[in-house]
Amino acid sequence: MSIKNKNLTILSEVEKFALYGLPDFDNDQRMEYLIFSEQEIAVFSSRPNIHDQVYCALQVGYFKAKHNFFQFSWEESEEDRSFILTRYFNKKMSPSRTRKDSLQSLLQG
């Protein structure tokens, strides 16, 4: 005996992810959304340390793509983070701080 769900399904899981999930950029999209104007660079450069600067840069790029802010782990953003570090910081960083710390710092600044 099967039980039928009487709730209306408006969006599939794939459609929900496409609208609300963290962007999954390919190389061309990285060049479009993670190349920043001088004004955008000034925004993330004003953060107090490299971790917060990279986190802010990711949020700016993700916002440009989806008009939304996201909570994400460093592992989820590894390729995008690497692109930003290589292009704007010429160095690597460790994922030692939590995303909550980064979000809190971003909101305070």
C-alpha cells in the first residue's frame, strides 16, 4: 500500500538548488562573477585580515551571481577561494576560523 503526499510540490530539489543553493561556478563563470571592480576590491580589502577579506570577496561574487548571501564551509568554496587567493592575494590561507566567525566579522564591519 502506498501513501500519497497531498502537499503541492512547486519546485523540485534540483530547481530549489538552482535558485537557492551555493553557486557552482565553472571557469567562465568564475571569470564573470569573481573578477572584481575597484569598488568591490575596496569593500573586501577593508576587512581586518585575509580570512575575512576572502570570505567577503566570496560573498560579493556569490551575491552578483544569485542575489543572495550564503553560509558555506571553506571546503564547499575551495575552487572559488583558490581562484580569489591566486588572483588577488597571491598566497594561501588556512581554514582555521569558522564560517560563523567570518559571517559575524563581515556583519560587524
